[in-house]
Amino acid sequence: MGDVIHALPALTDAVNAIAGIRFDWVVEEGFKEIPQWHSAVDRVIPVAIRRWRKSPLDTWRNGEWQAFKQELQIREYDAVIDAQGLLKSACLIVRYARGPSFGLDKHSAKEPWASKCYTQPIAVGKEQHAVERIRQLFAAALNYQLPENPGDFAISEHFEQSENKDYLVFNHSTTRVDKHYPEVYWRQLIELATASGWKVKLPWGNALERDRAQRLAQDNSKVEVLSKLSLCQIAQVLACAAGCISVDTGLSHLSAALDKPNITLFGPTDPGLVGGYGKSQQSLLASNFALNNAEVEPAIFRSLLPQTVWQEFTKLINN
């Protein structure tokens, strides 16, 4: 999800630089709602590489691959841009699209061999935030001057806004176990939030995440475990929130794209290249705080106490 969201500001740059430019967007089927929120997107073409690679023979036999390729080749494009720099996107998508192709060169891409698939590989410095790298890639591919102002996701206007922002969203779920903020810390953080007069909403995406949310909400009437929601419905909940506290997860990037004040809690990962981007975003890296004797799992978060997180969040939201 983060990779998809990080590409949105590049579309906004292009729209402001080139009158009438339009985009078709190939995206993993689970995230197909996101490109539809940007006004510059005409067609969304879902792809299911994650699912197809589990059973490639079935994918070939049932005709899904052929149908995708046919959909991809309906138009001839002025430019085909690979924002990921991966072999799967370069070999399975870019090479079949009709039009000159652009992507990161071998020194810039996550997977250097992907650059062999592009008509024009482009050099973009690696030690930058992912949003800025993609903005630079698009500017070079489409030949316009990169704006000096920060990138604009330009999707918040797609969602209804609420004047009565009386709740926070805590994005507590992520795929990697070692990126989870300890449950005991989440419960303390929830107590601090509700004691300050806030309601708290907890989203989830699967049964494990739902069970965690229910444990976190236990015995606190001001906490709501949301029902099973689509990505668009979750985005609407975020759009009407006063702010968010998140682990390193896709919903943290979505919160940032919706211009929500958001603190993201980092343990094993580096926020420098993929931290919250945009207005009112702050990253807290556990290793930057003094160690203590707390026994929590994952232990990497033990120094990032709930009281510290709440203090920083209060400053952020008040500003």
C-alpha cells in the first residue's frame, strides 16, 4: 500500500506541469481503490501478481493473465513509467505495455536488473524519501521541471470532512511481528487518550488484527473496534479523525496522504526513507530513547514509552 500511496504526489506534479495529462494505473488488486481517488487517473488496471505466482499454471489456464495483458495493451501510451524498480513490475508489466518505457537505472532501482526492461533508465539518488524519488523519476520521464514545494497527494478532497473531530484512529496492525508496538503499551496509550476526552477507533484487516483490537478495547467504553471495512471506508474514517498514532504500516501512509496529524512508531525499520511524508507527520524511532527495564514484546520498543508517545502527539495535534 505504501508504494502506491507514495506515487500519488508525482501525478499531482505532472498535472500541474502538463495541461490535460491523464494516467492509467496498473496496481495490485488489493489496492485498486487508491488510484481512483486521484483526479488525474482515467483507468485502473488491477493486476494479481501476488496471487498468480502461487499458482502460475492455474493463472494461465483460467485466462486471467491473457485478459490482463489484453487490457494493458488496449492503448498505446506516450510514456510507460515503472515507479517500483522491481523485476516483477518491469518484466511482467512494463515490457507488455505499448509505448516508450521509463524507470530507475541499475544504480537507483531496488532490483538493478529491472533497468534492462526500460527504453530509458533514469538515475535518481537513493538516499531520499520514496515520495521524492518517484517525483524526480516522473519529472525526468515526462520532461518537466520538478516543483520546489513539497509533494501533494491530492486525495483528501475525495472524502467527506467532518467539523466534529472527536476521535483518534490508532493504526495498530502491521504484517511484520517485530514492527508491532507492544499491546501493553497500546493499552496504556489508549487510557491516556480516553482520559484526555478522546474516543479511539481501531481498524483491522484480518482475524488476528481483529482479535488484537478487541483485546485493546476491552473494558473501555470510549474505544470502538471498527467492523470489517473496505479500503475506501477506512480512508473515510481516517479523513474525519482528529489525528492518528500508527505503527509502520500502510494505513500510516494513508493517514499522511489524507493530511491527518500522525505519529508513526518505528522499531526495526528506518523512517528516513519511508517515514510519514506531508503535513503534520512525525516519526518516533525507539532506538532514539533511553533504555528502561520494561519487559515487553517486541523488546525493541521497550524504550518508547506510551507517556512519551502521548506527550509528542499532544504537541503535534495542538500545533
